[in-house]
Amino acid sequence: MQLAQAINDSGDRVVLAIDDDPTQARRLDGAESVLALAHIALERGVGLAALIAEWPGEARVDAVALSDKGQLLAPLDHPDPAHLLVTGTGLTHLGSAEGRDKMHRQMNEADQSEQPLTDSMKMFRKGLEGGKPTGDDFGVQPEWFYKGDGGIVMAPGEALNMPHFALDGGEEPEIAGLYLIDDDGVPRRIGYALGNEFSDHVTERENYLYLAHSKLRACSFGPTLLVDELPRDVQGTSRIRRGGDVLWEKPFISGEDNMCHSLANLEAHHFKYAQFCRPGDVHVHFFGTATLSFSDSISTQPGDVFEIDAKPFALPLRNPLAKDATAPVPSVKSL
């Protein structure tokens, strides 16, 4: 089962349940939002999927048509954007270190074999050795980064804006986990979504210590939220369209079979921090990728359209690229 949020032709916000055919999505009568449904499930002590199965509503809606018209919303949001936190982990997928290693390595043409391992490769190897612990033990902690709050989340179809000072705007096709912190401070996973984590890889390439700067960018996820468990093997495609033509296209993989960290380990190392267990907060946590057009020397430009699709997600995630106009950096003034 998957959920989507949209604005219908009458301008009303609706929540849709999708089983197999997104052109026959079921409108959930009176549902205000996916977040509201999650709270109701917690109050009733039932799972979200069970709640949706019994929720009234028989009207059918074409979610594909809504997507084509740009009326789909992010499948999870918060009425106060400050209470939605966007974070992520890197170097989590088999093969994910290759592109990063190239980015950070200063090539020694005389004798590359004698070069020490980059920090990226060291982190990746730590994940291979200890990223999938058994039992209740913590595994090795992954690379972690902060992207922003709900204000950086762009709806499916909405432009991903590079700031005027950005050196690059590159896609990162990923799976994101979506969570609500319950009244007892316990993280509750609502589901999973396709995501474009979107970063500035040119800035990061200058020095890996600029990673934090490169991640403070917009992002998008959706259009659908998978309520079921994530398959262990997710096969998808990431592509860039320019002027209607495919500029670049490459398969991407995710799911635990293709990762050097378990999802439980990534979640544990995020929610071990008390500040991320504040009741009522929503978290969007990107799990990483091994596929970047930047690694293939693609330079994106405004007007390009990023497209990410993968089964079992019912709809692809598409976002055009834009760049903000040059603007002065605000100066700090004494109060």
C-alpha cells in the first residue's frame, strides 16, 4: 500500500491510497494529511496500513493525471516546517565509495598503489566490516549529515533551486525513511519514499570538509509513501532530461542487499541522539546512493529535469533544476 498527498482540481488537499494502479487511487474521506492519519493510528493503537484499509472512501482519483498537472505534494509534511528535520547518511551502498573516492583523491600518476586510503574509503570499509550488526548491538556508525528543515522540501514536480553561490546542482537518487516521534519519544517509521537528495558536488570536491556546505540544499521525495516494508533489493533508474531528450541515464540500486549498512543500523545511529526524539517531530532521513551523474562528468544546467523511478514505488519523482538570482548575502548587524 502507498499513500500520496495532492491538491485536487477544486483546490482541496486530499490524501490518496494506492494499491496497484495509480490511475485508480482511492480518496480517503475526510483525511487531512498523512501526518494526521499517523497520529490517529497511534491514538487507536493500530498500524497505519490497518487504519487505511478500514478508512472510508470509495471515490477514485487518477494520481498520474495529478502528477502530470503538478498537483502532487510531498507525501509527508508538517504544519510547522521547523518540526520536520531532513538528514542523511553517505557511503552506505556497495559501490558508493568509488565516486566519492575519485572526488577526494589527489591522483599520484607515478605510483597510485602507494597512496594511503582516503577518509571516504576508510569509512566505506568500516561499513563493510561492521555496518550490519546482529542482535541488538550497534554497528559501526555511518557518515551523517544535516540538510535542513521542512522549508527545503520541494514537492514532486517543483524546481530544485541552486542558491546563487552554488557551484553545482546534482541529483542523488535515494530511498528516504519517513518517521514521526510519538508522545513517548519513540521514533515510529511511517514508511519509505523515493528521494532526490540533491547536492553541490563541485563544492564537495574542493575539499571533503565542505561536505556539510554541499548538503545545505533543497531536496524532494515522493510522490508516494510506501507503507509496506522496503524490499531488500530495489532496482531503479536515474535520468536527466534536457530539452525533452535524455541527457544521461543509469540504473541505481538500493535496499539492504545492496548496502553495507542495515537500515536498522542507520536508524539507530540517527535516533540515538535525544534531540532527534522530540515528540511530534517528523524526520526525513536519506539512506544514501551509489549512482551520480557527476561521477560520469555530467554538468547540469537550469532547465534540466531529474527523473527517478523504481519499483515498488507507484510513480516516478521528477524535479526540474533552477538557480536563484544573484542576491547579496545578508550582513549581520548588532541589536
